[in-house]
Amino acid sequence: MKELNVEALARVEGDGGITVTLDGKKVKSVTLDVHEGPRLIEQLVRGLTPADDLNVIPRICAICTLSHRYAAIRGLEKALGIVPPEKAQLTRELMMLGENVESNSLHTFLLALPDFLGYPSAIAMLNDYGDDVKRALRLKKFGNHVMAVTSGRIVHGENPILGGFGRYPGRKELEEIKLKAHELVPDAVRDVELFASLEYPKYSEADMVFMSVNAPKKQYGYAGESILISNGKEANVEDYKKLTNERVVSHSFAKRSLYQDKTFTVGANARMINMGKRLDGQAADLFKEHFDERWTKNPLLNNLAQAIEMLWSLEHIPDMVDRVLALDNPPIEKPTRENGSGTGAVEAPRGTLYHHYEIKNGLIDVADIITPTAQNLDDIEKHMKLTAERMLAEDKGDEEVRLGLEMVARAYDPCISCATHLVTLKRI
Amino acid sequence: MHKLRDAPGDSEEDLRARLETIPAEGRVYVLGLGNTDRADDGAGILVAEALKKRFPHFSFSEHDGIEGTVLDIAERDERSTVIFVDAGDLGLGPGSIKVVRREDIRETEITTHRVAVALMASVLGAHQKESAVICVQPGSIEFMGQVTDPVRRSVGLLVQLLTDLMTARDR
């Protein structure tokens, strides 16, 4: 019996590794081991007011901070009977567009791309691909700026609150965002062309099930009240537990999910599979040009999906700015009840994020967060196992197999810190 | 947080001397990194935020968007030096401080949360800008924990030393 280890998985957030157990050429198991310590954040917020909860819960993650905040707002507003004004909803959508640009630019270029181009890191890429790296940094900077303008600051912005915004962004800063988004569209198009030109190894290919929110009005988007499943079914977000079926495994501090006993995928590729036909603009043209059957089988295509999605987000920012600017600043909507429950579902850059709350006498009684990475972990292991089996059958060396496995894991854009928020687990 | 081991810490005198030799000429920018939600991991942010009160155009923290700030500085037509301040695992006692020159930055990691300092230093280098990292050994990185006394003292010392340096060089 032999073990092939990737002890510390680089270019992902948090502390995780991969263990492959081999019996000769036969792969006995492949596990993504999550070592990151649990944060118990759902317990921390019990007994807090919903407003205080909003200042604690996004701390679970500094990159999807706005996704966490938005999911929490959606769940809490539902529980408290708050209907947010249209301007608040549009400004929230704008901040999500910014977060998507920020996160997808970082992941595609600086985390995933080095693998495809044969470099150990983006730092090593700098001499040969300096312009591409700087383009990614410019896009990330712009995404950060949109987040700061809408939420108040880049990390853990506190402007989006229950019932509206503490302060709506001003006209001048929004118009600057609109101009800059227009300017950056050609950069995002170049990024799509680059990712479309890459060779995506086939080792991990297998049938997949994809889940994402169903954005309203048959549009593409990052929040919704129902979940689309690629088998043609649709479910209300309040049934999130039936979709995710969380469970604990012995080798990981993060919970796992299965849908009807099968692994499933959330993320940009899932959004493209479920809502790709709703894309518009150049993003739609490029999606039509590059989408094929392999997208439904190969998790590595998530990188291309993220590049197309980033373009869509950029293209939509000017329109969203106009819609926000067309409305006066409304007053903050107040809660209409002190008891209730609600689930918020949004599309974080790395997949569907659920926040469920139960409120009793105006205080948080139950908080339940299901992160995209926790939903993806079983799927990652499934596709890593296939990769290991197929590469070993072709007599690939250990280093090549290691790289193949890392590429699969990284393609999901995992955030391990965020996925280990809950479980207290005894290692057996 | 940076990971550096087997590196002796700098005394206050050493530190002052090393800081003075790094930015040979031009403006000095300070960029504070870290996570204030994790106790001493926020040391760099505390230094940068304190300096920002006196040098609002030359001191930035993670909250200002580090990558964008680095790009802006890199593309400015001026001589300058960027000093990153971050918590770093030096394998020493809490509060120990170490200055690491750009050529000695070995970090290769990029996470979903931030671009590696080594990449940012390389981008700066490609635009003929100098850079260095000051690491502070944390005593605790507990989630929602308090900054420890030794790290608080080191933050105060760094604010004082960097204030002197920026006052001397940024005119």
C-alpha cells in the first residue's frame, strides 16, 4: 500500500491537503483533508439581535464577505417580514457584480492559470505573462472598488443593512464606476479568449449534477428564491436541507453534502449550465461560441465559466448603475414581526451560499450556514479519484498525478476557511 | 501571515539601521497586511492605520485594497519604496520583529483572500520600485481574540520608527 500526498494544497484559501491511497496501480481512496480549525460562528451569533448578527457573520470570510452579508440579509429580512426597497435590491446586485469581478479575476489568473501554463505560481509567470497578471490585478482592483463604494469598504463593509442601506453610494462615484466598467470590458474579453484557448485535460471527466440559484425574471444573476438543478428539477430555497443533506466525515473538519446520494457541483460552471442561455452581450456570444458537451462533465471548465461570468458582470455594471441612479434614496424598511424564520440563498463566486435563521423574540435562536465549498467537497473527491485512476493507468509519474489532482481541486475555487465554520469533529 | 523560520529577530537599534538602509531614496509607502479578526494577525493593519493619521497618502492597509494600491504606486513616475508590514511566523518570541529584503521574500502562496506579497514585490520591482517586508511574530491568532501585549508594544515601536523614516524621506 502506498500513499501519495499533497500535504499543503497551495493556491487555495485555508489549510487543506490531498491524500491518495494506492494499492499497486489501483486507487483505494482519494480524500481532500481539511485541517483548518472550525470557527463555530453559528454558535457565536445565537442570542444576538439580527443587526448585530450582520456585523459578526460576514467575518466568516474576507473574500465572500458581501455574499455572506447578502445571504444573511435575505434570510433575516424574510424572517422579520421586511420587504426591501427596489433601490436597496439594485444596489445589492451591484455590489455582488463587484465581488464577482474581484474574486473571479483573482482565481482564474493568479490561482488557476499557472497550472495550465506550466508555472509553479503567478509570481513565476510574471516575466512571461506580466501584462496578463497586471490585467488581473486591475480587474481585481476595480471589483474591490465597486465593493467599497456599495458596501462602505473593501472588506466587511457595513452599509448594506436590514431594510436598505446605511448610506447609498453617491452619483459621482457611481458614474465613475460606470465609466471604468466600460473601459475594462475589452480586458475581460481578452481573458475569456485566453481561457478558451487553454487545453483542459480530460482525466476528471464524468457525469455531473449542477445546482445554482434561479435568478428572477429569467435573467442571469447571483440571488434567487429557488434552486435550479441540472436534472430539470427546481426547489424552493427553504428546502435547502433536502438539497444539501449535510453530513460529517472523519478526515475533514468541513461538512459534506450529497443530493439524492450523488455528489453535485456549485459554482460558475453550475450557473452557466443552469442559466447560461440567459446571458446577454458579449458574454452570451462567447458562451455560445465556447460551450459544448464537455462543460457538463469536466470541472476544469469552471475556470472558463468564471472568465465569461466576469465579463458578464462587467457588462452589467453600467446598466445597474443607471437603474440605481434613477431612484431616490428610500427610507430603511423596519421589521414587521419579532418571530419567524427565513433562508437566504445567493451565488458567491464559488457557488451557492445558504444562510438560514430562526428568530425568537427579536433575537437569533438558530443560525445555519451552508457554504459552497462544503457542498463541493464530495464532488472534488469524486473527480480527483477519477483523475488519479486514469493518470495512473497511463503510467503518469507521481508529480504529474499530484499536479493533475491539484488542478481539479483548484478548479472549484475552494475556500477552506469558510467551509470549516461549524463542525466539532473527533478524528478517529 | 508570512511563514519564516530560523530568522533571528532585530533589536530596536538593528531595526532602525536596517530600515534606514532599505529605502535608499524616494518616497516611502507603508502597506499593512493581516486580519484584525485574528488577534495579532492584525499587527500590520494596526501599524498602517496608525501611520495613516499622519501620512494619509502614504500609508494604506488591507482595508484599502492592497493590490490596487500596489499597482497605483508601481505605475507612478517616481522613485519609491514600499514597506509591507505583516504578522510573520518567525519561530521567535511574540512581538519579535524582522525586516526582510525583497530578494529574500520566499513566500509563494497566493490565497483567495489576497495576492502574495512576493508577487506584489515582483510587480513593484518590474517598475523599478524597492520593497521590503517587516514581520512581527504573533503571540495569538485566535479568531476574535485580543492583541497580546508584546505585539502591541512592537506595533508602537514600528509606528515610531516608520514615522521617523517617512518624515525624513517623504519630503
